[in-house]
Amino acid sequence: MPHKEFNVQTHKRRTGLTRMWHALGFALAGLRAGWGETAFRQETMAAFVLLPLSVWLGQTWVEIAVLVGSVLLVMIVELLNTGIETAIDRISPEWHALSKRAKDMASAAVLLSLLLCAGIWATALYQKFI
């Protein structure tokens, strides 16, 4: 199937529900692309366990929201990391110090989101059982 050329100006002229519908399509395409990344798949599988568990572990809606939010934050940052890496690879596949720096910083953001998530979950588990 030939690739349909996308005109940015066409999307910018859309308004209302038509724009929202197309934006949803782009978002779903991004999730499908993210699924192609091992780390995102692993984090999604963990989310299938952790999100229902957050309802059991959290004692108030705020605690549940923080537990859920910490898991979703990891997935969001992972998608942004993949987007940055993909854009840099599109610009040039050759090694460059600035490309490495950008990729390293994006990876550091994923690490920090994972540490935040682990800290929140460890604290919630500690509070529930100790």
C-alpha cells in the first residue's frame, strides 16, 4: 500500500471534532509505534499489573491517582525518549557528541521517572504492610 503523503497545512486548518479525531489517530499511531520498542512493551506489561494493584494498595483517591500517575509517567517519558532518539537518528545516523548528549539526557529522564515510580510504590507498600 503506498504511503499517503501528509500535508501539515491540511491538519492545521482542521478545527473542532475533525481536528480532535485526526489527533486521536496520530496518538494511536504513536502508541502502535511505541509498542515496537521493547522497553515500552515491558512497561506496558508492568502497567497491566500495577494499575489494578493501585486500586487495592491506595487508601484514598489521591493515593490511587499518585500510584497510577507514577506508572503512566514512566510510559509517557519512555515514549518521549523514543521520539527524541528517532528524531536524532532521522537527522543523522552518524555518531555526534550532541546527538549522544540528547539521547543520554532522554535516557536519564526515563531513569528518573522509574526511580520516582519505584519510590512511590515502595512507600505505599511500606505504609500498607509495616
